[in-house]
Amino acid sequence: MSISRRQVLLIGGLGVLGAGGAMVPTGSVEAKSASRLNSKDMPRPFQSALVQAPVLQPYATGTDAADGSPVNYYRLTEKAATASILPRLSTPILGYNGLFPGPTISLEQGTKSVLRVRNQLPARHALDGHALSTSTHLHGSASRPQFDGYASDITHPGFYKDYHYANFQPARTLWYHDHGVHFTALNAYSGLAAQYHLHDPVERQLLPQGRYDVALTVSDAMFAADGSLGYDDNSHSGLWGDVILVNGKPWPVMKVQKRVYRFRILNCSISRSLRPTLSTGDPLVVVGTDGGLIPVAQTVVNYRHAGAERYEILIDFRKYKTGQRIELRNLSNKNNVDYDFTNKIMAFDVTDEPVNTADPTWNRIPTALVDSEAMSLRTEQSAKTRKFRVKRNDTTNMWTINDDSWQDVIASGYKKVIADPELNSVEIWEIENGSGGWFHPLHIHLVDFQILSRNGKPSFAYERGPKDVVYVGEGETVRLLMKFTPHKGVYMMHCHNLPHEDHDMMAQFRVGLKEIDWDADDPMTAAKAVWDDDRD
């Protein structure tokens, strides 16, 4: 019997699970499994307990000499490690401090941070042999360009880079992940992702805190026969694993009290979109989007959740019986590939543990929350409307924005831009996806934006908050309203289906500068990585 390259690499364990031609999902494709695990090694839903990533503590604190702000200093090490995901086998990963997801960073608004990221990874990735150079992006932060995780501003193994974050924005759920040029998908899929929480007094007062403020980092994966991660991006169209992970555990179970909980749900799948819903049919209350709290809470039965989007959800467990299990399920969306158990995400088991009713958030479902600059913008403020089309070039087999790609940016010496808004200007950007075979989660760096419409109709209720990723569905045209503030410089715009980004649906825009202007914050020169004398 002849064995195909696909079979060899799936069975072999440490190879790319590549296929020959492009697979275009049409509808929600269903299959039994993608992994090549023995049935005894294949995880099943609701056999693991939910775990939380540790909160990273600063190794030092100080005061900013320029403005007197407090500063926290953190250190992260990117390194190879193993994770206990499967029942009997260990899985090699790449992780911040050797963990997936990496440690959560939690700060108060106005406390600045300096994050030293040490690249102590192997020289080459075990799956495909690419050089393990990285660039760390704090997704959701209006960072200066040289600290924004610019894709080509890479840190090689043996080096470190200090990233400076002002943390001036309102409370929100951010996340940090690798953004290394052309290998973001494989590096993030291998484990380089984690949450970052910014708090403020309003959010502290309105929403549950502490153990009732729960981070859920959702991803999907496939596994080779030896327990290692498999990787098949279907000729750069997308990867859809058959195992759903929450905080690195397959379909976990969380014990809950009879009270209101807040969940920060990050979809860090590199391609899969979700449609979460409760098995009881009870509502999910959306109180936050990518850029923080929304003006008015929105009650939904399910919602569409693309990769890189963050939604903050309240679930009220007060009416359920002790011992009752409520599942968080996944209804999926068009153009995913689904398997036996990808219709489940996790479960909640209700306990009789006493509830502290002195906590005012135990039974509070707020309606009015807080406005934001992005949601206060009005279309009449717009100085310009720009139009972009996301598409696949069938000739080159590349993904592009209009006809632009990151290869074009590199070839121009990092000068070519698709837009040049003025600093503090307001614009409308219109994104068209004429394809019937693909959805594109489009991320625009630097800004929070407001979704004005989809195909001329109002945005979905659950996305009526400040956003930095927009789900551009099949045949959809979305209109976005944004203000380009507070920094000058170049910033990226790309698809967050990460195989699309890597091949090569990413471009850049320049804020407040002309091409001939000197750029003090040039991300390729302003803050270079440094050789790590303290390397392990």
C-alpha cells in the first residue's frame, strides 16, 4: 500500500500535517477526527478540571521619572516545554515561561509595564524547521510602533527585548501572542499566547472580581500518534483541530456557585470560529468586547466569535440545582470543519458552596455600563472613507488586502502603506469580503473601532462595543468608524486567520507621517533586541 505525504507526517508526529491542494470548506464540514491518536489516548469531553493560568508577578516596581506613574517590571521566557493535555501522552509545546496558555498579566489602568521577553527557544521549530525568531504583540494595546509586535521586528533565540506599555486605556481583556513574520500561525498554535487584563475603577465596581472573574482561553488542536501537536493548514487556508482546549485542557469542567460569574472568553484558535451557547438555552449577557465595556449590556442566546476576538460574558447560575451540569456548547459557523466533539467547549457543575451575598456583584446583571471614545464617534466626524477588499489571489495562491501583501511591504523597505490617516483624524473604513468560501477576522492595530453596519444593516447586538477585530463573513461588507490616536507611526492590518496572515494577508498604514518624514518610532530601528547575557 502506498502511503501519502499527509499520512506519513500525521503518523510521524513531528512533521507538518500538510495536504496537497487547497481545501475550501463549503458550509460547516463534518468529519470524525483529525488526530491520529490511539483511541485510548484521545481525550473525551468533561474528563478534566478547568485550570487557571498563574498570574505573573512583577520582579520589580518603580516610578516613571517623566510623569510619576507607577511601573511594574515583568520577565517572560519563551521556551520549549511539555504539557499534560492528553490522558497518557505528553505534548511538546512552546510557551511563555514554558506554559500554555502563558501567565496572565493583571494591572490597574495607569500603571505602566515593562515586559522583558527572553527568547530561549530552540534555533528551529520541530514541526517544519523554521527559525524560531519571535515578535511579541500585546493585542488590544495602543502601543508605540516599536513595542507593538511589528511582524518583521524579530527577536532571535538568545536575545531579549523590553516592551513598554502605558496601560492608559479603559479596562479591557487584552492578550499577548507571537507575531513573528510569516510564522505567527505555527508559533501561536504551538503555545505562545496568554491573556493580559487591564482594570479600572468603573469595571471593578460593576463586574465580578477575583475567583468570579474567569479567563477562558479557547483553542483547537489536532494530535499526531505520539501525542505531539499535528499541523495541517490545508495549503494555508486554515487549521481546524478536533480537540477543543480551554486554558490548555480538553473540554474541561468548572465547579460554580449559585451566583453570577464573569467570563473573559478569548478565541485564540488560529482559524476556527465559534458560536457559543448554553445547553439550557438560557441567555449569555455580553458586557464587554475587545476594547472593554460596552455602553449597554446585550442579552443573546448565541453569538459569532472569531479568532482573536474577546467577549466578556456574564452567566447567572442562581436558578440551577445543586449537581446540575450546564454545558457551554459550540453551534459553529459556516466554513469551519467540525468533528465529533467540536460542538462542545466546556461544562459547569453547580455546587452548594455558600455564596457571599455581601458581594454586590453576586446577583447583579448590569444594564447600563460605560461609554467609550470609540462608541462616542459619529459618522459626520469622518474626514475620509477608504475601501479595502480581502481576497485570495488564485494565481499566486496568496491572501491579500486589495492586492497588497506583507511581501510588498518588505520589498519596499517597510515603506509601502495602504492608508495614511492624519493623527487624531476620524475615518470610515469599508471592508469587503466577496468570497463565499472564507470568513476573515480582520485586526487593525492601534485603534478601537465601532462597527457601523454589515451589508447596510446594523451591526449585531453583541458587537456594539469597542472592537479591534471584526468578523468579516462570507459575502459581507462591513463599515468601521475609528479615530487614529494617540501615536504617529506605522501599524499593521491583517487577517487573524493566521495561515492567511502568514501567506500574506497583512499590510500596514502610516499615522501622522509622510513617507519622507523621519520616524523616531520606526519599529525596525527604534528598539532593537539585545543579546541575553543571562540566557539559560
